[in-house]
Amino acid sequence: MGDMLYHIKRTLVDIKNDATGALQKVDIRGTYTDLSKAKAAAKNALLEEGYEKEWFTVYDVRQAPEDWKHGDGVFVFAKAPEGEMFKVALETTPNNLNLTGKDGKVEEQLFHVLQTTIHYNTDRSGASRDTSLEGTFTDMEEAKAKALSCLLDEDVSKDSFAEFDEFTGQTDWAFGEDVMVHAVGVGGENYLVSIIRKS
């Protein structure tokens, strides 16, 4: 049992349907307790999803870090002929739940809380964004509690934001089925907090 969890985070930038790059989908493709197994799985994640190397015009797999130009933590960068870009990265979080892995991979159902920050203040298109993993839980209610509170602390309240919306079951929720919180910072940044369920 490791002290850390290693999550395979796959980001798809859908240039085909939005040329600005603002249409992005982030998914967690696996959680590991063993770093070497996680690295190996990250390098094969797109192939495990059913993609083939031949389908891509660019398919870079990280070998030597010194000449790697696709960012820290990224293990695969791929580009499809119609412009979609894929990045497969590893994100590390503490193993607070003492999860164990079968052959290094966590098998039980997990709920991942993801926070996406969209930097409209620097790029009006919405393409400048980053997504971080804020927590992994085995209980949906605990994940919800984290999602509803992860933008807040003793110095930051809901009133600190120009807008702060929480999903409470409303039918006209415009931010997607996984999104629990949408907030707008006073500088124009947008925040989306979502929960991804993986079993």
C-alpha cells in the first residue's frame, strides 16, 4: 500500500468542433498505488481506449525528460488528423483512504473531484484552462461535500465570487451533468467543480 495515488488524467481538446480549443474533456482513466505501473499504464492509455497509433499524425510518448516539450507530468501527446489533441498525464494525490491496488491498480469504485479553472481574464476564447484533481473518494456524499467546498476556505467565501452556483437538482442547470459548482471570479476567471465516477 502506497502513501500516494497516481491517477491517469486524459485530456481531449476537441479542435474539430471548436477551433479555439475551448471544448475540452478531462477524464480519469485509472488510479494506481504503484508509480511504475501508473507510468506504464499512462503510456498505453490511448491504446487501451481503443485508439491506434496509426490514426494520429503526432504520437509522442515520453522517454527522456530532458527533451520533452509537452509539459511536466505528461506522458503521451497525440494529435489526430482532424485536429483533436490528446494529453495523457499523471496526477498525484495523497492516499488518505489507504486504498490498495490489485497489481498496483485500484479496483474499487471511486469518485474523483476535479476543479477546472478557465482563464477568461487572459484568453476570451476559454481555451486557456487547467484541471486539477482535488480529491478521490469511495463515498459519493463525501465527494459532493468536497466539491461544494473546494473553492472555499477561511479567507474565501461564496461572496468572494462575482457568481457562485451550486447544483441542487435543478432541471435548467447549464454546466453539464457532472458539474457540482460553477463560479466566476471577480477577475473573470471561471471555475467548474465536477465529480467523475469510476468503477
